[in-house]
Amino acid sequence: MTSIEHTETALCPLCHTPTRHVLTTKLRRGAGTVFYCTPCRHGFLVPDEQLDAKAYYAENYRQEYSHNAEAAATNARELFDIYRNYQGDRLDAIRPYLSGTTRLLEVGASAGQFLVNIRDEVGLVNAIELDTACCAFMQKELGIAADSEYLRESIFADETYDIVCSFQVMEHVPDPVAFLRDLRRSSKAGGTIFVEVPNLHDPLLSVWGVSAYQQFFYHSAHLHYFTDASLKQIAIAAGFAPELIEISYSQDYNILNHLNWVTNNAPQATCEVGLSDIDLGGPNRDIAAWLTEQLRALNQQYKARLVAAKATSNMMMVLKNA
């Protein structure tokens, strides 16, 4: 990760220190500047134009950002069908905490693609999702009680849960500390909170330095770019004891996706090849099967190396509400 000096300063949203260090001024969509606070090791976007977040995520976000590399609208059914099978890392993290009586709330549940995998293993699942179409889809198609209001204004505001989880959401919120405080308030004493965010040290940036990926990675919908250090700082500021904060690392996209970026300096057309198990086809099935097996083994080794280097696409923070 490299930064440049900027002519203007911005105040870090975590420590309020002015900084001139800039990570980029080129976003995938929208316009703004991503600054970097060295003391906090945190990146943050100063957009050129402020949006009405509630209105934007209720209707417009999924018209601009989807599973397709190019700008393309998507919908609740499409999101659900594509992503429901790519929840393995989250399920591995959370399943050990589940029982038949667990009460679980997901904040920012999208179309329910995670919740559908565990709803029959627990006592209760509820969902918060600002996208009104996704919220309606969960209620009508999945039978999951959902609300499209902010958590504190929702029908679940006074409920408490054994597990509160939020995946790929906190990077969108203006105030991550307040967001974690809200999650904590909805967690029972002794409950567990899971928060997954993108890693600023994404391997296509920190390991491979793919130039085109930088503009793909930074975009107008992400207000924050977290490191493990800034995640811990936010959690402590939200009232969590340092010894009850755990951070783990996971890599979702596979080695074929990364080789495509490294060699072509461009994304694959959709997310599915990069998120799926490697399975090569061809007329010669013996060789295709052999190479598939070799690449799957190499993929596991590659992901393990990225985890060891803390240079993965995602980080999962696990918090105990003591």
C-alpha cells in the first residue's frame, strides 16, 4: 500500500488528526478522495458529494453495484441465487456458536443469502436490510422477519440476541464506532458479535500491486478502509474490552481470479468463477481432472499463505459482549 501527499488535509474520523496522505483520487464510481491516517492505519473516503444514505441504499445501491464487473443493476432474487452458495467462511466462523435455541440478528442481510443457510439450525433469525426490495424478498420468499429501517429505529430495536452479525456493511456507515455500539446494544450479555469487512491490505494490492484493481477496489459506496489496527481501535472506542476482540482473515476469491487480474489487469466478467470451486472442463477429462486437482490443492496453499501474511480480501472481527 502506497500513499501520496495531497495539497489539502482531511480529519481522520477515528482520531480526528489532520492528514495529507492520499491512497487514491480515482474511484470505480463516483468522485472523491481516499485519505490514509498513519497513526490509526485507517483509510477513509471524503466524497465530493454527500448522499442521503437511507434513500441511496433503499433503492439505488443495487442499481450501481452488483456481481458483474461492469456497472449493471441487479435484484433480490439474482443476489440470493448467486451468493447463497458462497457463505462458507462465514458459516465456518459462526456455526460453532449456534444451537437450536440461538436468537440471531443480521444487520445488512442483503437478500438473505447467509441467513437461509442457518435459519433451520437456530431458534430465531431476524434481519435488518435498508434495500426495500431485498427486505420484502426475505419476508415473502424466505419467511424471515425483516425491517428496512436502521436498527435503532426498527421493530427489533428493543430485542436482544445471542448472536448479532454484519457482513460487508461497516465500511458503508459514516460512524463505525456508533454502528458497533448499536450492535452491542442488541446483543445479550455474554453474546457474540461478528463483523466482516474488506481488508485494506487486499492481496491484489498488497501482494501483486495490480494497477487496474486499485480503481476497482476503491469506490464511492465504501466510506472506510479497515486494517486490523483500525478495527481494534474502533471496537475499543465502542466499549469492547481489548482481550475480548479477535480478528481472523479469510480469502474468498480463488487463485484463478487473481491470475486473471495479474495477467490481464482486468476483472473476470462475473464473480462466480472466482468464488466457485475450481473445476476445469475439456475434451480430455483425464488431464482436466488432473489439473483441477492440482489447482485446487495449490489454491488451498495460496489462501493459507495469504492468511498467514494477513493479506486477504476480508477480515472477521469477533466481539464478546461481556
